[in-house]
Amino acid sequence: MKILFIISTDDGETIYNAMRLANVGVQKGDEVSVFMLGKGVMYEKSGSEEFNVMAQMEKFEGDFYV
């Protein structure tokens, strides 16, 4: 299956959960792409100790567009 995630928020919890779901898709063998739009391009500053956005980003092996 082909899946596209469009993330347009800088909310750390939302980005974290979207990337967790994207990572599950990749692990299951789906073709996953993530596109950061608007405030989503600030994902590097959106994480927290509870929602480690960068750890999920580093784990992601699909297509990533900013």
C-alpha cells in the first residue's frame, strides 16, 4: 500500500504520533512518504522529553519531503 502523511502543524505530540504511525507502516512493508507543510517544517524544534520527535524522524526509512 502507498501512504502519504502531510504534517502541517508544529505540535510535538501530533508530529510524534504521525511519525510513529508512519514508522509502523514502513515496518509492515508499506511505501510511506511524509511531507512537511507550513508550520510542520519546524519539526526539529517541536519535540519534548515526552514526545521525542527527532527519535521518530531518525527511525523513519521512507520518503521525506520538507
